[in-house]
Amino acid sequence: MTTLIVTRPRPQCEAWLARLAALGVQARALPLIEILPARDVAPVQAAWAALATADVAVFVSPNAVEQFFARAGGAAWPAHTLAACVGPGSAQALAAHGVPAALIVQPAADAASLDSEHLWQQLAPRRDWAGARALLLRGDGGREWLAERLSEAGARVGAVTVYHRSGPHFDAAERALLADVLGRPAAHAWLFSSAEAVGHLQGLPLAGQRAIATHPRIAEAARAAGFHPVVLARPDPEAVTQALKAL
């Protein structure tokens, strides 16, 4: 049986492994990105203080949700502020923190891809964005596409760094797993949800390594790094399971 290597940040790996196991997939965690709290928490706390004045808060990932709510200090989500995100993982995290389902905006269930472009298709018609206040909650850096669309529509957009990323820090077991994967590529397949994660494998012998990517941009990065074949799947365990069978 092929072992799927889940490269998501450590906080999300356990849930993914459990859901994959329920689907009959043998999987191991090898986090390629470490998620750390914001270097400066003052802007995060200020964002919470001003959240009630925002018309929408956009979360770029489940990590953004978790790190932002870690600084909530007992505050409740404002009754009129939309919470926008690009995927079901973030939506589930928002719901777990008490954000009402009616306020969560995400790409349509049948969207061709889960990204900013498909989120904007849902956000754009929700209201007249002229004069609205939008808060972008993210890691250090990231795409500006959605912020640009909101600004073009007349919204005032502010970005707050709620976490920062670093390269992987493997323990002894993880180093042994990496060596096994590199030595037996036919027995493994990688799951990538970030092009940055792919980049952290640059310089390693990747010939023969297979991969599943959750977005075309990530697939391009995997192919450029030497992975072949690379197949696409939506970022949910059921779709990934089907993609693994296709490999």
C-alpha cells in the first residue's frame, strides 16, 4: 500500500491523518512549514479591538484562524462582520470558534478551485463594497489578488500579520521518515497544499517522487522541483483519496 506523506503545518496534520485513516488511506505526517505566532502581537490585538467596525475579515488559511482567535481574549465575533476564507478547513475552524454559519463566506462547493478568485465570486455580490472596511488576516507575505479586488471595488483594506512561517524542524523520527521516502519513492506519495512547502525540499533527490497538489500553482511548483507524476485534488480527504488511487 502506498503511504501518503501529509506536509501540512503541524497543527492540521492530526485531523488529516485521522480522516484519511477512516477512508482506508495509510498516511504519515511530515510538516514542511512551521507556524509560529506573530512576532508583534500588538497589531493582532488592535485588530480584535476594531473588529466590530470591519465589514469583512478575510482569513487566508486555518492557521490564520487559529492564530487570530488565540488573541481573542474572550471577545465574541461581531454580529455583522463577514468571515471570508478560501477553503473548508478554514470554514470549519471559524465555525469551531463560534462564527455563525450565515457569516462565513467561502468558494462554492462545486468551484473548480479553492482560491481567492473563487472566493471573490461569492464576496463580490454580497454588498456594495464602496466605503466598506476589509481586514486581511494572514501570515508574513502572500498573494495580494483579493486585496486588490476589494480596493478596486472601493473598500478600505488593512492587512494584519497574525502568524509567521518558518522552514521545517524535523525530529529524529521525521528525519528517518524523510530518508525512507527518498529511498523508496515507489512506496510513497506526497500531498502538498503549499508551493512554499515544495520549496523546502529543493536540493533533495526527488527523482521518482509522486505528488498530489491542491492547486494548479502548487502542482506547477512540484513539477518544477522534479516530482512526476503530479495530480490535482481539492483540499479535502475524500478528493485526495481518489487522487491517490489515480496515482
